[in-house]
Amino acid sequence: MVYTDAHMVRTKQTGFTIVELLIVIVVIGILAAIVIVAFNGVQTRAKVQQANSDLNALTKAIEAARINQNKTLYAITGSACTRCGTQASYENALDRIGAAAGMNLSGLKKGNPWGVNYSIDENEGENGNCNRDGVNYGGGAPSGTTGIITPVIETYAC
């Protein structure tokens, strides 16, 4: 069999090879992983800042409520341990604190940025003692999360 030049001519193919496409996909995957890790850090920091802001607002509302009503937090909320109760008792305590302080605390009813109620423990005046009232973020933050404050509420009646 004799080949002529017409049989030897190859046409030039256009497009990408599978290897080239795989390299591009791997590079895009690496960049996406870097962006996701960086974005998670930003989200966590934003949630910590939100929790701190909420705790500061709650602390200020508690202090204002105690001064306005001339009562302990225990007397204002009617509970010795709001954190120990139900969602309804938590919301009721926020309503009572907000009304006594002249502040709107309805934004705190949904809880902290991780979906857990803020912890309110009305210790002062409970069983006649002079312990401090306490508030904290309530939990739910991922392991290793740092920077969440625990405000100190000064004693009122003792």
C-alpha cells in the first residue's frame, strides 16, 4: 500500500486536553478552599462581636431596670434562675427587664448568634443572700471560640 501526501496530512485540533482541564479544576478547588477558610473566620468574629454587643445591652438594661424600679433583678423578673426555665420564662424575663429599664430587648429573644438563649441568673436577693446577678452568652459557640465577654453586674441591694 502506498501512502500519498494527502493521507499524511493531519488536521489541527482545537480545544483543551483533559489534563489541562484537570489542572484548572484543581487550581479552582484550592482557591475555593482558601476562601472558605477565610470566610469562616470572619463569620465567627462577627458572631462573637454580636454576642458581646447583646451582653452589654442586657447588662445595661438590668442595671437601669434595678435603678428605675428600686428592686433587685430577682424581684423584677420574678425568677431566681431564668436560665433554668423555658423559652417562655426567658422571654417573660426579657420583657420585664425591658419594661423596667425602658428599653426594647425583643431582639435578644432569639438568643445568641448560635441560637442558644443568653443565660440570666438572678442570684442577688435569692434566699436572702447577696450574691451577684449573672449573665453570659449561654453556650453554643464552636469549640475554640474566644473573645466572648462575661459582664460583671454590680450588686444592688447588698
